[in-house]
Amino acid sequence: MTRTPTRPPELRGRIFRGSEQVRAGLLTPGHLRSSAWRRLFPDVYACASLPVTHERRARAVAGLLLPGATVSGRSAAVLWGVEAARSDDPVECTLPTARRCGAVRGVHVTRRHLPAGDVTRWRGVLVTTPMRTALDLARIQPADDAVVAVDQFLGSRLITLDDLRAAAAGVTGPGCRSIRLAVGRADGLAQSPQETRLRLLLHGSPLPRPVAQHRVCDADGRFVAQVDFGWPERAVAVEYDGVWHGEAQQVGKDRRRLNRLTAAGWTVIFVTAADLRDPVILVARIRAALDAPRYA
């Protein structure tokens, strides 16, 4: 039998506990199974008109599913405005060590003691502070993923790299070495996760280290462009070419920028996601550009 969607005005655009609304008489169990509602977690429903984002799912966990839980890790980063998790990634939260709960699909629970100074309330739910969030991101494995996450979080400007390094230096206990290593490898300059991966690849190669976010100027000192990575002494730049660069409104802008760099005597190498999967060939391309003779 087809269930007729029933959407009381009081619940439109809301996320709620299904059992509470059934007890209140606004809905029946049958209504909850209709297309008017979307089940996020056991007994937690959302109005079907709401896009299901990671932020909404995290707020539902901390506010309804596990009241008193602290949103942490990648999910905390999302609440602070950083796209560190996809909409369907597990929600990460922290509970006190003494509190017990059963496993819930789509939720990753860590049990530990969080000092009061590491937790704040943000838009109605408990969440780790920006500094605690960044330190937690530095624990991610594998190590390169931790650097990517930390770089991404630093891009929010909620904390500074210097303050984070000072905080990491004071961390003790399990995982402290991994935290300090990840924070030490981060620079907070990347404008995308793939730029960080490209930087780590370049730093791990035999190539001389490039200058990140290098400002190129012409012979008269006029600004030309800022490149992702540059070797100024060789006038060679490496740019990560993301999908958005192929959008119609961006193509003309990118070509004019490339023309300006070329006119200033620079060689530009574009890197795609496929190139990152074949680092040997990529490094050889860059080496050839660095070793090519330059003409005045």
C-alpha cells in the first residue's frame, strides 16, 4: 500500500526524533516510512526537503542521536566551515570513556577524556575547538592524508600555523609523534587538497624544493601571476589543474594568465590528478623543464 506523505507544518524543514513525534501525535510509524521523511540514523529523521549534508548529519548525531557527544575530527572541521568530509562519510564524535553506546552505522565514536578547554558549543552542539580539531586531524592515517587535512583546515584561518606547531610540540601520549610530524610537514598555503598532495610529491622527489604560492613579476617589477609552485631561478612553474579550470568561465581567464607568464619568460607545467598517480613521469617532465637551456 502506498503511504500518503504527511508533513505537519511543525516538522517542515526540521530534523527530529521519530519516537518523540509519534508520542506527540504528530506522526504515526507509517507516516515516518513515507516519502515525506528521510531516515538519517535510528529514530532520527529529516524532512525530505532538506539536502542531506555532512554538517546536518553531524548536528543530528550530537543533538539527537547521542546527546552530549562532542563532534570531532573531520566532522568538527566541517562544522567549522572546512570541507573535510563528504556528505555520506561517517560522522566522527567523541564520548567520555565511561559512557557506553552501541555501534551505529554511519557514526564513528571515539571514547576519551576531552579537557573543558578543548570543547566549545557551536550553533547548539558541542564541538572540539579549532585547535583541538586541527590536532585531531594531524592523527589521521596514512600520514599524507593528515597533512592534507591539516593544510585544508589551516586555510580557514581559524588558527595559525605557528600556534598549531606550538600546540603540537606540547602534545604527549600515544600518537604525539605522528601529530608533530604532520604539523611539521604542513604549510597552510595550499588552495586545494590536491595542491598539498602535489607539494608532498615534489618535496619527496630528488628535485630542488620549489617556492609555494610564488609571485611572478615581469622585468619591470609588475605583478604577473601567483603560481602554485615555482623555481624562480629557472623561471619554471608547476600548477595543479583541477576540474574547475575546465569550466567555460575559467578557460579564457586561464589562457590570458598563461600568456602573461609565457611573455614573462616562464615555462608552466600543468599537473592533473592522473599525473599524481604516475609520479615518476611527472618528476621527469619537471626535471626536463628545469634542465632546459634558457635564452635571454
